[in-house]
Amino acid sequence: MGWRLQFHDRIVEPMNLLTSQQAADALGISVLTLYDWLGQSDVGEFEIRGEAVTVEYYQGGHKGQGRIRIDETEICRLLSLMKSQPKPQRRRQIPKKNAAPFQHITAKLGRPDD
């Protein structure tokens, strides 16, 4: 199986952290787009399919300005949010054949009598 780490009376499972390039490749976007998504997520403006989404990621280094790592499960979550789902199709109404032509015209056709 894998290893486990005990941290403050909790068992922590190991994570598969991806680099920015690996995460972007998995999502099918460029690294710059991924950075843009993370920036939008930080200020609460990131949306996928009209719903607000927060992206969880790790950033190491002094003052949090180091390399970015994203958990593989977070990538799977984002991919599931990006998945297109077909809308149910509406049944097309068949026009009535015995309907009189020009039903929307309420005035009598022809020249008015003087």
C-alpha cells in the first residue's frame, strides 16, 4: 500500500502534488491560464460554468512566493466541474395543418371602404 504520516493525532495520507506545468497539461490549458485562474480564485472571482470555484493549491518558498503545487485530486475536481453535460432537448411542436393562414392579422384584408 502506501505510507501514512501521523500528525497531531491525525493520520495524513500522502498527496500526489503536481507542478504547474503538469496541472496545466492535465487540465488542457496553458500555464499562464492556470496562473490566471489561481489569481482569480484568490480574490473570489473564478467561475467555471457560471459557478464560483476556489482552487486549493500549495505555494512554498519565503513569503509564499515559491513554486506552486496542486494536488491531483484538486485537478480531478476541476475537470469534473469543466465537464459538459447535455441539456434535455425540448420536443418540437408540430404546426397544426388546419389552422387558418394569417391568424395574427386582426383587420379585414383589402381596401377600406370610403
